[in-house]
Amino acid sequence: MTQKPKRVPTGFIAPDRATATEFWVVRHGESTWNVDGRYQGQTDVPLSPVGMLQAATLAERLTGQHFAAVYSSDLLRAAQTARTVAERLAGAPPVQLDPGLREIDVGQLSGLVMADIKQHFPDYLTSLQNDPWATRRPGGESMEDLFARCGQVFHALRARHAGQRVLVFTHGGVVRVAVGLALGGVPEGAWARLSVMNTSITRVLIGEQSGMLLGFNDDAHLENLLEATEADDVLGQSP
């Protein structure tokens, strides 16, 4: 006898655990440019001393946990975080680097602080306020571009790891993409409300046709450390 798909009260069909993939998506530790409030995008910036401590604290929290695979953006701040954690996991799995998991490309904004952007790119900021989804960073990507690029990566990993649990180290913008995939999109204006802290864990279940948000922005391991920054290249915030 064939079992009917499990439905929640609204009639939504939840992803089948046998074929869906559970992603634990982690934002990298604090970088040296996070400290300065500089846009970094795809510029390769290392972790700050605080970021290294954050990564070590996350590693302690996840010690002995099992994941089918560990993937990371190839940018240094994500890869450093990933390697610090992976060596403490069950079996010490290798970190597989994927450039598709890079942060949004901020183009000409790389290295600038908000005061510089307000002075040199006022038209961009006006466009971003009017249409935060489709507005491209000067010479770079929009959130719409990022969602398309990283969405392809997540679905490729889903197909590769059906029914498994995977750990992904990436960036604030990409964490928001994972949330969007889990929810079937994010309501207009909600992107800026998705605060993503350094080394926080967001858990999503992604199937071929649907997804679910299991947990968001969990940074409980940082309670006894300096506060993690939520400033990133997507929202235009500064520390």
C-alpha cells in the first residue's frame, strides 16, 4: 500500500526526507573587512582574530557531528571557517570548495565603506532602495542574480546528496538564498530583516519541488564571546 505524502494543516506537501537534502548553512567568521565596515563581495579577505575564535567556538559546538559532505565557498574567510570546523567533525571530512557559493559580487563597491558609497554612488543607493531585488551593484550582481547562481548550486548538491545531511560554509547573501529556496521565495522587503550573524547556523530542507526552513541564524555558541557582526554586502549596513 502506497503512503500518501505527508501534509501540514495548510495543505502544503513537505519535502520527502528520503529524497530531500538537509543543509546546515553557516556564514563565515568575522573578516578583517567586516571589522572596518568595508564591502568585500568576492574580494579574498581573511578572518580577523575574533573570526578565528568564532570558528573555533563553532567547531567545539559541532565536534563529533556527522555530515555526508562539507562544502565551502572558495573565498578565504569561508574556507578558513570550514577547515577549522571540519577537522572536529566525525571522520574529519575534506572541505570541497565551490566558487558558486561565493558572496554577491559587489563590483566597484569592493573595499569601500558606506560613506564612500554615499558620496560616489548615490544613484545606486536610490535604485537599491526602490528595488532591492533586481538592482545590481555597480559592475556586479543583484540579489536576483545571486539567487539564480547559488540556487543552481544548492539544487545540484541536493541531487548529489539525496536523503543526506550536508554542511555548507558561505556568506550572508547566500544564507538568504538558502532561506528563499526553503520558503519558496522571500516576501518583498523581507531580505533586510533576515539578520545573519557570523558563524550562525541556518538549517533548511530542500526537495525537488518544495522546501522547509528548520532553523535560522542560530549563534548560541557565541553567547560568551564578543557579539558577532551582522554587517554584510547585501544590506548595505555598517558595524
